[in-house]
Amino acid sequence: HKGLMAGKKGLIMGVANGHSIAWGIAKALHEHGAEIAFTYQGEALGKRVKPLAESVGSDTVLECDVTDEASIDAVFGALEEKWGKIDFLVHAIAYSDKNQLRGNFTDTTRDNFLMSMDISCYSLIAVSKRAAPLMSDGGSIVTLTYYGAERVIPHYNVMGVAKAALEASVRYLAVELGRKNIRVNAISAGPIKTLAASGIGDFRYILKWNEYNSPLKRNVTIEDVGGSALYLLSDIGAGVSGETHHVDAGYHVVGMKAEDAPDM
Ligand code: NAD
């Protein structure tokens, strides 16, 4: 295979179904020759993930709940046994009680704050710690974040705080793991209709707003994110680490929407 990922093996965590951002990444990596293992959370999602994995030639589909250290250990133990080493890791996992992804930020409970931080931020640190020893020829790790980390987006609330911590974690991981030639980056994706996004209050309005206000006048797709992840996970992204790379049709650069010029 002559693809950008030929000879590379790695793990994708966070496919729930065919609409998942992680699935967009899986398709791009597969097209370029990667060998991919997947994790899923719980048997209900496993039923959806197994046929998807099979369609990209993967026979390694493992259950993993990132709140459970033993379950993370088991996944990386299985990968070590199967491949001995890996080249890439995709972390596309986040969670908050959806009742707190609407309404007032000050109504965030301590329990949900800690759970959201645990699943959406700490898990990146936990999986990077296990992945690093397997990346004996160097490697590349990508996680998914959102603009709500940088600026206030209505309803995003505690998840914005968790994503800010995630982006900071990417920078700390990039420095530490850079010594082993492991790169760590985040993709800040524009809003995409997925299972996780459906938990965010007024999500359809957020989609409309981005379509109307972004430079490209459209929303992004899981294929757009897949292309950018391919760049970061393959050797053509070899000089990039610690970055939060926006794949949002340019939305993050807009301070105020311009009137469209008459000749456009
Ligand atoms: P999704 O629902 O398809 O994926 C979320 C995944 O997180 C699911 O596979 C789910 O099983 C997994 N997950 C949740 N809790 C878990 C746990 N305890 N253990 C293991 N896995 C767990 O939705 P998505 O939108 O593709 O989300 C993927 C990532 O992209 C998330 O980090 C999300 O915050 C981020 N993101 C999404 C958008 C968007 O608009 N959809 C925009 C920017 C960033």
C-alpha cells in the first residue's frame, strides 16, 4: 500500500456509530493503508462498532471504559501482545451529564464537574501514559476539542472548561513525550451532528450560526476532520506538536461578520 499510513498501526478510541468524528478519522486512515484497532464503550455500542471495524479490515475491537483503569490497562496489554508497538492513537472521547449542557454554568454540580473532567480530559493523560511505551519508533497522538474551550459558547458550560484543560494537557504531553519523538495535537472541530453533540442544548442553532458566520459558509464534516487527522497522524505532519488545529471552516478567526461585498 502506497498510502501515507502504510505500515502504521494504531488505536482509535471513541467510535460510537457511523456519524462519529472518530469514524471519519478511521476512514481516512484506512484509505491510506493504516492498520487500526478500535475501542468501544459498552456492548450496545459494540454492536455498532464491530461491523464498522470489519469494513475497514480490523479484527481488533476491544471494550474500554476510560473511567476504569483496569479496562485501559487491558486494551494496551492486548495491543502490546498483538503488535508489540503502535504508531498512532486517536482519543475522541468526552462526556457530561446533558442536563448541565444547557442552562446556567453556575448550576454545574461538583459530581458532574469531576466526571466531565475525568472522562473528557484525564482520560487523554491516562491513555497517553500507556501508549507512549508502545510507541518505540516515535508516534502521534490526536485528541478532539472545541472552540468552547477558548470562548464562551452558550450551553457548552462545563465541557468548555474540560476542553480548556484538555488543550493544556496536550501542551504538557507534547513537551514530555516529545523526548521520545511522540507528537501530541488537538483538532478543534466545528460543530458536527453526532451522538455526543445531540446532548448539547440548542445544538441546531449552533450549527446554523457556524454555517452563517464561518468564512467558508458551511459546516465541517467528519471527512474534513479525517483529512486533517491524517495529516497530523502521518509523517507529513512530522513537524507539528502541541498544536490546537482548527478544522472549523475558519470560524475561529471571525471577530465580526462582514457584510458580503456586492461583487461576491
Ligand atoms: P460521539 O458520540 O460519536 O463520540 C463520543 C464518544 O465518547 C463515544 O464513542 C462514546 O462511547 C465515548 N465515551 C463517552 N464516555 C466514555 C467512557 N467513559 N469511556 C469510553 N468512551 C466513552 O460524538 P463525537 O462528536 O464524534 O465526539 C468525539 C469527540 O469530538 C469528543 O471529544 C467531542 O467532544 C469532540 N468534538 C465534537 C464536536 C461536535 O460538534 N460533534 C466538535 C468538537 C469536538
